[in-house]
Amino acid sequence: MRRFCRLILFGFGFLVIVAATVGQSPVASTDKPTASDARDLKLGQRREAAAEAVSIEGLIRLDVSITDQSGNAVAGLQRSDFKLIDNGRSQQITAFRASTRSSTDPDDSLSVILLLDTLHLSPEVAAFTRQQAEQFLLQNSGKLAQPVSIYSLDDSGFFLTSNSSTDGTALAADVASDRKLEAYFLAPGARSPLKANVEPSLKNFPTLAGLRALWTIASAQTRRPGRKLLFWIGTGTSGASVPDIEGQLKALADSDPSGQFAFGKKADARNGYLFRKICWFSLLLRQARVTLDCLSPTDHEQPAAEDWSRFLPAVSSAQDATWMNLSKNVLAVHSGGRVLSSPHDLLGPMNASVVNAGIFYTLTFDPPVAKHTDEYHAVRVEPRPSSLTASTSAGYYDQPFYDDSPNAALQPVTVAQLEQLLHTAHGAAVVDQLSHIVLTERLSQTKLQSFLSDSHDKHLRESLKLLVDQSTFLDLPPAQLSTDPPPSPAEQQRMLQAAADYLERVIPILPDFFAVRRAVNYHELTAYPGLSTVSEPLHAEPPVIENVLYRKGEEVLSSASRQTPLEETRLQTYGTFGSILHVLQVVSKPPSEVLWEGWEETASGRRAVFRFHVNATPTLTLSGCCYPNGGSDARTQILSDSHGEFVIDPASGEILRLQTQSDLAGFVPTDRADVMVSYGPADIGGRTYIVPLRSVSIWRGRSVAALRQWDVGFFTWGPYGTQSNVFTFDQYHMSRAKSRILPGFELVPNKEPTTPQ
């Protein structure tokens, strides 16, 4: 899918949009965004307090129900009453929330889902299953405390019976009439007016049909807020023994030579396929906030309980994966749910589950760094006092890319060490070495040009340009900083006032003008485990040259050409013309901090460098798409402080460079969103103006991956990736309008003009 982030400076008119891609499905457009009111943020969208600069939520989220020794739900607990154990070690709880029935926040809500599974049941047992569902729905005169939606899985296929509703009477009528509102898949030969794909395994391997139904239901729930309690009512195939399941698998594999279901006959391929499904189901149920209760209307499955319970231990590798690890009962226990069999009454257990699930606590935490892909972590929540019992997800599969630690394989080098490397290594060897280093200092354009003048190797030149662009926001080498003493406070104030006067003079009188913009996008992609995407290191895409129009304080790309799919998913940057200079007008006002940094030596003379920090209104607001829920509330918004530096001509106050960096420590979707613009003189219409000559935008954050099975899927966090835009501007020229009088019009005093005939 595509993922877009925006950096908006309210009051400045400055904007950056970022797009990253992993997967396929678009979830947002690339239209130029507008500012929105940060007060509209929801708590679930990780609103940040500017003073804390930390995320209010961790990456892993658990919904926890607490019951006493009598099985009654316990309310009123605090964060201090919980201890979180991850793989036997205490883990810090990043965020805590107690949900109550009186809460009106959608994130605290509970909804109920009924899956009526009458597949391969006798008519009598199937009728009893529907009867129990009707009784549940007709309680309290059909006035349900929680919204309920209903699905059915039977010998003809999998269907939606009723959409979510609190009208139990209407829902019960839908169950009684066996209503089929929508079909997801049909059995071979089934006659239905509803269009759906055919599921060949429905007859020979009903376990797969049940898994497909569960995947379909839970995938839709990832786009909806709140906790969900899913009652899977029916025997399913949990009553089948392991030999029975293995026999079904062999029959299905023999009848499917095309390998449509990737079972194969090689154990390693089959086990890898199963392990990926186990990992994805674990992630799906937790991310969708689904707790699964399996209820059997008969005691038919009791003799086989020993079979499925043997597969409750978590699967930590593909070698140990079997289809029984995907038994609905095993999935239920791992989701924090229950497995119950009551041949006479399902109503009591269902009501107890609803009451207990309605009072819950939400804990979030950041997982430890995983040593390998799909590393299983067992989770245990210990409430206080110890007589209480906690029910939650049994664990999760940790990923190395959940953490964004610096790449230990990269060697940090200074600019001087880089220069020495270029003098000692040659050809392909130096290009290879450059791909394994990271600069600790800013490589200036002047220094870069001296390096480029000594080499005509295309790959070497591209590698050097990448290094200089990625070092934009680092400090210059000490040798390029002047040792001259700082100016007096009065002189510093004079220079700042000169800069303020310059902004007051320049911005209002900037004419409408055109410039030619050469844009180079750097793009990185790290593949999600199990997907067919291929990892790509950070590399430059072919440059794009376009005309940019600056008009009335805004920039407009004059190109009307439609973007290619590749271009639509790349980092897009707006606002690098004069509008960004408004940041300095805000920086000059309290409570922002402006401090002297030092003198910077350049070929054209000494420059004054000031650092700033903005920690009050207006703050930076990072907004865009998306958290991985795929819903309408997936857009991210965060209030953020910012810092940066600006460089001015000490005599004239002209702004020569400005860079802003967002303070995003702890914010889950994005690690950095930084922008630099350097300025210089250009002739426009016979007058000299200080205009943008070069800009660099760097964004780093999590991608969002689409995990798909059976034609449906859900979104989840993917690996981190970096994107960068480097713009250079030249060929500035005036935007002039011409007018002429067209024939066919007659202007008559005090009358409207007539149109041509």
C-alpha cells in the first residue's frame, strides 16, 4: 500500500508530503493537503504533549480482562496494579488505559460478532445452534447493550447474515430466516444469487474454510475501533483427530495438483507456508483486537480435546508448524478467549464472556529487539493482588525491524577520513567502500565539487552525492568553523534585527516568477518477511525536471502531466520557496529560543549561524496516512517541537540557509522529517533577489505492509525506510501576463458587453 506523511507548520504555509510503499493497495491520494485543526486528534491517534516529545502508546497493544476468584470482572485497577512479563522478563508498560461501560470513546467500545458454523452438522444440531443464537439476541426484549453482527458458515458457503446492530429482535429474525446478505465464498455446485468465489476445499477440508472465514471477519475488524468478542458457535473440525486432519490434507493435496493452496508435498515448503499463516493469524487477531470464544452446541468434540490441546504450546519455527496449530480452539486460547462445550445451554457462557470483556484494560509496550524474524515472545500479565486472573493474548511474533537502531555494519567516518579514502582507493573498490560508511560531519557542496572534479566515474559520483545529501543536517567539520570570538550580545541582536528587517522587506515584494526545478528522489525499501517485495538500498531515482511557479506566496508545479505509479509513491515536497522563511518570523518571538552558534567560513566570507528551538504555538504538526488500521481514522497527527539553524549575512541580514528538524523521539510512525533550504542571488526581471538554490528533505519512518490471504487482507507495520528529495533551482525568470482585446465584443456605456454571434 502507499503511505503518506505530511509536515505542516501552522502559520508558516510550509508543507512537506512523504510517500512510502510496501504492498499494493492505495489508501490516500496525493492531493496537496491543507492544514487541519490539531484539536481534532483522537486519543487513539497518539497525540503527543509538546513538553514530553514521547509517544503515548507502545508498538504492541494488549486488551486485558481481569476476573476475581468467582469469575466476576474487576474494574477500577490502576497502572501500578499490573506487571507485564515478556519472555520471562519484566517489561515497561508504555501506556495504560482503563475502559468502562460508561465511556463514549469508540476505542473503549465492545462489539460482539457471531459466527454460526453449521458446516457438516446434522439438521437438528444446526437448528439448535441457531436457536441458541436467537435466545442470546432476544434478551432484554431485544435491546442489546453492544452492537452485534452475524456471519454464517454452512454447507453452501460463508455469508454475512446481518450487519452490526443493537436491534436484537431484527437480528434474531435474520438468524431464523437464515438470511444471506453477502457471500464471501461458495461451495462447488452451490446455487446462490450472490456472487462469490468458489472454495474447492469446503467439502474435503472444512478447516481451511473456517480459517478463511475467520481471516475475512478479523481483517474487516482491523479498520474499526474498539474491542471485539467473536463467538464461533459450532463444532467445526476440532472434533477431528490428528490422523483425520492429515488424511484431509493428503486428499486435498492429491486433488489439487496446481498447488493453489501451496500445500505441496515437500515438508519444508508446507511447514514454511503454515508457519507464515500462524504468525499472520496471531498478528491479525491482536491487531484487530479480537478475542475468540469457541462454543460447541454438543459434546461431540470432547473425545478429541486431547488432540487439539497438545498443540497449545506456541510455534517458534517453521519446523514445528502443523495445521493443528491453526485449530480454532488453539487460536481461541492464544487470543485470550475460551473453549466451551455445553450441549444444553450456550446462553450462560456467552453472557459471562460479554460481561467480562466489557470491562477491560489496555496496555501498550515497545518490544525488545528481536534477534531474528518471527521471534516468538510469550506474554503474561500479572495483576495485583495475585488472587486476580488476567486474560489476554498469549504472545506475539517480534520482528527485528520493530526497532530502528543504527546500522552496526556502517562505519562512521569524518570528512577528512573520506578524503583520505578517495585518495587511496580507486575504481569499483572505492564505490563498494562508500556503500559501507556513514558520515559523522556535513560534507559541503564546495568540498563535494572538489571531489567530483577528480573523478568521472558515474557510480562514484552518485555515491558521493548520496553521502553529501544524507549529511545535510550534521555539523560542519571543525576546520570549517571559525575560531573567532562570538559577537557581543548587542551585535547578535543587531544581526537578528537585520534578518527580521530583511524578511519584512523581501517577502511582501517577491514577484511572481518561474524557476526550473531539478528533483532527485532517493528511495529505500526493506521487504516484509513473507512478501514478494525485494529490498532495495537507498538509491537515486532518475531526476525529474519541471517548471515551478511562485505566485502570491505559494508554489505550483506547472507540469500538467499525470504522475506514474512509481512517482505517486515517492516523497513529495512543497513549500521550499519563500514561504518557509516565515518560520524565522515565528522564531523571533517568545517563547522560542534563538542562540548564537558560531561563525561559518565560506569562500565568499564569514557567515553568522544561529540555532533555534520552537516549543510553543505554533508547533510543528506532522499529519498524514497511515496507522495500519486501513480505516478512516488511520491518519496520523502529532504535535511536535522543532529545532534547527539559520545562517545569515552578518552585514545585510540576508537569509542564506535555513533548516528545520522535527522532534519526533518516541513517535511510532515517523523517526524524522527534516528540511533544509539554501539561498543565493538570482536575477529576476532585471532585479536581484535572494531565492532558493537548493533544498534537501529527508524523511524516515515505518512503512505499512498489506498482508493478504484469500483475496482479503489487513495492514500492519512494515520495516523502516528512508526517502529524500534533493531540489536544485535555476533559470529564474519573471512570470508575465499578456492581454489583448478579442474581436466580436462591443462595449456600450452602462450596459453589459454583448457576446459574439
